[in-house]
Amino acid sequence: MDHDRAQYIKMTEEPIGGLVLSLAVPTIVAMLVSSIYNMADTYFVSKLGTSASGAVGIVFSLMAIIQAVGFTVGMGSGSWISRLLGAHKTEEASEVAASGFYLSIALGLLLAIAGLAGLDDLMRLLGASDTILPYARDYAKYILLAAPVMSASFVLNNILRAEGKAKFAMIGISVGGILNCGLDPLFIFGFGWGIAGAAIATALSQLVSFAILLAVFLRGKTITRIGIARVSSKPKLYLTIVKNGLPSLFRQGLASISTIALNVSAMLYGDAAVAAMAIVGKIFMFIFSIILGVGQGYQPVVGYNFGARKFDRVRTAFFFTLKVMTAIMTACAVAGFAAAAAAMRVFIAADPEVVEIGARALRFQCLTMPILTLGVMCNMTFQSIGKSWTATFLSSLRQGLYFLPLIIVLPKLFGLLGVQATQPIADVFTFATCLPLIIRFFRRLETTSAPVSAAAVPSAE
């Protein structure tokens, strides 16, 4: 097809800098809008009190679980689709896309059923105190009802980005995010629904995003097709999707587990500490979403060119994107360190204890922001080229293999200070681990004329 050929030429021949940025900008916009509506939930819910703010942090870990499912299938399908399209295997790419889409809906339904069946126990497991539990319950039940749509939206979004069609993904995510920001105050205060209103606003907004993303596929604007007739009956295909998506599963799953561990540790110091760390998490994710957007613009470029065996473009794309990411995070770190207390007061000025706890934690996080970029780039690179086990190991570091032991040990040694400093210290260890791995990878890439992974362009068989 002429359209498919034009997209292939664009992804494998256009200058790297302009190509990465053209894909990154729509993704950054979508990520920022998504982050803004998450922050809007926190902002408006904080007006209901400190315990309500804490509930947002509790349910955030539940949303991370739903995201883990969506990103596992979405990134597992998307990274494979990019390589298949780079190798001119369009029919196989459609089989992967359709199978991943329906798999995500099924897994989202299972999550919703299991979560609603034991809601109170789940909220306590996630770190809800007696005072936070009623708010967390009211918020979580609507999020669980939306789980199938949320997980499927992540898959559609990733497929569009894998094809190099980030603008369509941006429209779907952005419209839903903007709608969420408008519905929050209406439902929470206008209709008097309280924290349940914030959850209903999120669920409805996710449904709208899903409908927009799905319409792009139904109108034939994509290279891949997701008709149910294309769904594979081969277990190996699903295993490969999950294997490719393992880094995302570990990254998102461990993010949820680390949030639970953080909430449990912070709970020892009261609702103010839980609320403060929840707000800091939202502020950090807003900043972090910028480099995630840049990285997600980079991933399809790497996937296409690795599939097309254009390794010089893989190298160029990596170092260009790393420089852009590091510059952005350095600027954000300086601004965030200087304005930490002011940023906290935007959310909950009425509670000076929350502001004090959060400002210190945010400043600690700002100290390590510039070095976060290497870990993100390593993870995305190895996942995009099919080196799933290496990417899975790297995705386990920041909020798993390093964070979880530290969140157990440091608070015992340093009290609340240990809670606030755990993530930045884990970030330093992650950077030290990633550096030799990526140096070794590019040295191997320079000395080989064949793909460094035998699974670089797997078939859909």
C-alpha cells in the first residue's frame, strides 16, 4: 500500500532529530494532559480534607495495577508491531494488534470482578487507614468499573504510537483528560458527589478517550487492523506479547507495590505524611511525563529501524533522545527544588504539616532527576528491540529491587526522613547499574552486522 510504504520511508529515512521530536511532541502533550487530570483529581479532592487526599494516593496504586495490565499488553504488542512493520510484515502486525486489544479487555474485566468482590480488604492492603478507608472505597469502585476500558485504551494508544501515528493517540488521550478536568469540580462540588464524583469523572473521561481511539481504527486510519477475525488462537503469540511486555508489567506493577509500601511506611507518621507523599508523587509524575513522552516518541523509531537493520539510526536516536531528556529534567529539577513548598501549597495550603513533609521529599527527588533519564532510555531501548529479559531486569530496579528493601530499612534508621529519601537513593543505584549495560550494548552494536537479539523480529507464528 502507498500509505504503508510512505510511513515506512518516514520512519527509516527521515532525519532522526526531527523524526523523534515529531513523534514526541504529540505524546508529550498527551502525557501532560493525562498527568494534569490526575493532578486535578488530587487538587479538587484535597479540598475535601487530608484524609480524602490520602485516599487519592491509595487508589493511585490501584490505578497503577490497571495501567500495568494495559501497558504490559500495549507495550508488548506495540514494540513487536514496530519491528514487524519495519520488516514489512503488515499482516502479522495486525494479528498482534487485534489479539492484544481483546486480551486487554478480558484482563481488565478480571481485574474489575476481583477488585469489587473484596474492595475493603483491597483498600486496606493498599495502605488505607480507618479514616482514609471510606474515601478510598468510594473512589476505587468506579475506577474498577472502568478497568476494562482503561486497559484497552492503553493498548490502542500504544499501537498507534508503534505505527508512528502519535497525533491520533494524542487526540484521544487529551480530549479525555480535558473533559476530566472540567467534570471534576462539577461532580465533586456542583452535584455534591464528593470523592465519588472525582472517580466518576475519571471513568467517564476514560470511556470518551477509548471511543475516540477506537474510532481511528474503525475508520481505517491505521496500518494495522483489529477486527475480531484477526484474533489469534495461537498461545505462543500471547506468550510473546506478555514476554515483550514484561518490562512494562514489572515497571508498573512494582510502581504499584512501591506506592503501597510507601503508603504503609508513611501511615506510621499520620494522614499528613500519606497525603504529602501522594501529592509529591503526582507532582513528580507530571514532570516525569515529559521525558516519558519524549521516550515514547523515540521507541517506534528504534523499533522500526532495528527491524529494518539500520543500526546507525538506532545509535543516533538513542543519544539524541538522551540529551534532550537530560536537558529537560535538569531544568525541571532546578525549578522544582526552588518552588517545592509553593507547589505543595497549591494543593493543600490549609495543612502546613503536609506542605513541610512534601516539600522536603520533593527537593530530595529533584536532586536525582537529571540521572533518571539514563534508566528510562535503557529500559525503552531494550524493550523496543526485543531484548525483553534485559529490559525486565532494568524495569525492576528503580521501584523494585532497590526501592523495596530501602523503604523497609531507611525508615527504621531515619524515621520520616527515610521515607522521604528512599526513592532518590534508589534512583542513584539504578543509574549506576544501567550505565555499564548500555555501554556494553553499543560496543556490541558497533562490531556486529546482525541484530544483537535473535528475537528482534519474531514472527506471529
